[in-house]
Amino acid sequence: MLLDTNILLRTIQPAHPHHVLATDAAAKLRWLGIVAQVRPQNIVELWAVATRPAAQNGLGLSPERAATEVGKLLYFCKLLPDNPRIHPIWESLVVEHRVSGKPTHDARIVAAMKSHGLTNILTFNGADFTRFPGITVVHPSDLVRKSLGYDILGK
């Protein structure tokens, strides 16, 4: 299962309201024997937000602290390499689904997933990926609830 950047960011923000849910979901993946996977793009996006000043919607971490956090994440996650198949898949996705603007980054994540044979992404922003067939969006609360074997929402 690929972890979206928003999951990674929440795991390194103890004061964020989604921190516990993100870390619980990551722990459930390990408990279920599912390998959490990330892309170089996720690490770059995390670094950009982590080192950007808080006044500019970042976390304000030093590069040294960001490097420590990335190291921790890569200890628990498999880093999937870039490969030459990503670009043509991405190009096909953005043309076929008429993607423009910021969502082009999400299309690249989907292209990378497809190039590695992945179909599941753990994210807080499922709407970013629902336009792409063959991709299953998993919200952290769904993963935590289902892996416990019951539905706490009564659904």
C-alpha cells in the first residue's frame, strides 16, 4: 500500500488532529503484514512542507530535523524507485482524464503506482485519486476500523 504525503506529514506532527489516526493506520499496516510503500516524490513533498516556514503553511523544521524524520519513515517504509515507465503512464493519465494544475502531481503518484503494480493508496484526500480507475483509496479511519474486525461507526 502506498502512503500519500499527507499521511507521512501527519505522522511527524504530534500536535496535529490527525496524528494519532495516521500513526495508528501505519501501525495497523505493519500488524496486518502489509508493506507501507512511498515514492521519491512523497519524500520530496514531505521535505518541502517540513522545511517551509510555519508562517508559509509549513512545519518550520530545520533540514537536519527533516532528514531525521525522513530517515525514520524510510526505516518503516519501502522506497519504490523512479523508473522509465512512469512518464508515459502519467502522460496517458493526464490526457485521458483531462488533469490540469496541482492534480498533475497526484496523477504522477498514480502513474508510479501503476508502474509498480500497486492499486491501494492510504490517504486523507481520497477525492484526489478517485478519478483514476484501478486505484483503491483507503482512508486511515477505514483501515483502523476494518483491521480491528468491527465497524465503530455502525455501518
